Amino acid sequence: MACTMEAAIDFTFIYDLVKDMYSEVGRPSIDPVILVKLTFIQYTFGIRSMRKTIEEVETNMAYRWFLGYGFHDKVPHFSTFGKNYERRFKDTDLFEQIFYRILMTAANKKLISAEHVFVDSTHVKASANKRKFEKKIVRKETRAYQGRLQEEINQDRENHGKKPFPPDKFDKEETKEIKESTTDSESGYYVKDERTKQFAYSFHAAADRNGFVLGTIVTPGNTHDSQILEPLVEQVIEKVGKPEAVAADAAYKTPAITSYLFNKEIIPALPYTRPRTKEGFFRKQDYVYDEHFDCYLCPSGENSKGISKGVQNFLIPNPFCLQTESGS
């Protein structure tokens, strides 16, 4: 694998990325390419820490060859990597730049097929005790589609001869209580079931049909998948181009996501989910929208009536529609 990476990637581009992070005076530093290659070794071969990675490099000739070290060359101490990372690489987008540079190399070699993109996420346990936390009241984050929804509502009001809502109509501050880790405050409290409760991160990824990762976003573990699809797809569009279709599981099947994808002229490939209709009620698809009269027709033929000013709520009155008490 080390030979394959060396043959496929020309790592000299890293010098241009880090030239502003190093001084031209003073004692020579360890080659930045070696520092980056050490990270490649650690994550490619699943080594749990940099200390263990350095130990492996000491005795593994393939690793030494990949780093450019001979039999008798001294390998840097593991703390050297930590110091360089803290002083130079931390809080920079260096590794993101490296990721996309290598991705572009794969694209130039026609290895990437970005027409169909697959999106999913996985949880990664944080290094934090789930019993050590503080309860806090925080403001709910505005969803990505909130601005578009507000514009559509106001546009619809204007189309019906009504004044648009003022901005403060939508600026209602909502709060929620969360558990914040006292060890790792950037993680999120994730609850899957009674047995799975932990502080974690969510790793969201978009990949092509060949398994190449085209975009990634890391969020606290209590962030719902559907909130991240839009920025993730925007990331893919910016870096590799607009896909023809996006496939995802049921967690991403929301009206906001399908609307966003259709507006981008991207086909949403989402699984079928059974309608959750209460017993005795008609299903939503049983109603027919009459665009001319701006109303819905229930299966019995009765039309709906608007019941709220400025908001499209519809009601099918009894006793005409005996199977349901209210419309969809």
C-alpha cells in the first residue's frame, strides 16, 4: 500500500501549501512532507496513535521507504509531530486542501464518477465520559431552508394580493435544553436507544459510485442528518461539479430536501416510506389540489376551505367528509 500511495501521489505540492507556515531563518525543521506522510501512514493502516505510528516506522522498511528514510536514518520523536501540528497546522485547513488536491488528481485520471452521489453519516464516539456534563439552555439553530421558506410564503402572499410578513414575524427565538460535555464541549449527546447514550460526533460524507469521498462535514453527534445534506451537496458542487442524482436513506427524506434538490435540477433518490395516516383518515395522496380555485378536493368530492389568514391551512368540513375530520 505504501508503494501504491507513493506511485499515485506526488507529495511535493505540500511545499506550496505550507510555505507561509515556516520561517526561512533559524534551525531547519523536519520536512513537512514527512509530517504529512506520517499522518497518511497512521490513518491508512489504522494505527491508533502517533506514538505507535513512530514505533512502527522504526522497524517497518516499507514505511521507512515511503518517508524517504534509509536503514540507519533517525526517525523523529512522536512529540515532534505534536509540536509541529500545534504550532503550524492546528486551526488551518491544510489537511482539507490536501484532501481536495488528491481528489482532483483522481478526477483528472478519470477515476471519479460524480454524476451519482451517495450521502450518509456515521457516529464516532467522543473521548468524553457520558456522565460528566452540564445542562444548558441554548438557542435552536435556524434550519438551512428557513430563509427560502420565508421567501416562498411572502411571494405567495403577494400573489394573492396580501402584504408580505415583516422580518420579525419569522424571528421567533426558540430554545432547547442540551447536555454539554465538560470534557469535550464540541461533541453532542447522542441517544440511539436505551443502551446507546454517549457524547459523539457525526461524520457526514458524500461519495461517488466508486467509493471516492467527494465531501465531508463533521458535526456534534446530536445534529440530525437532514440538516447537513444541503451544505454537503453544495460542497460537492463547488469542488467537483453538480451531480445528476443524490441518493440517501429515509433520514434525509424531507420536503425541504426534495425541494432543494429539485430546484438545483438534481434527482433525489430516496426510499419509499409508508404513509403514516391515522385510522379513519384519508391519506394525503387521496386529496387532489385544484390550482384554479386554490383548494383541495377530498375523495368524497367536497372542496376545502381556507381557515387561516396568510397561511395555507385547509379544512374539509363534516359531515361531507365522514372519514376524516380535517384535511391534509
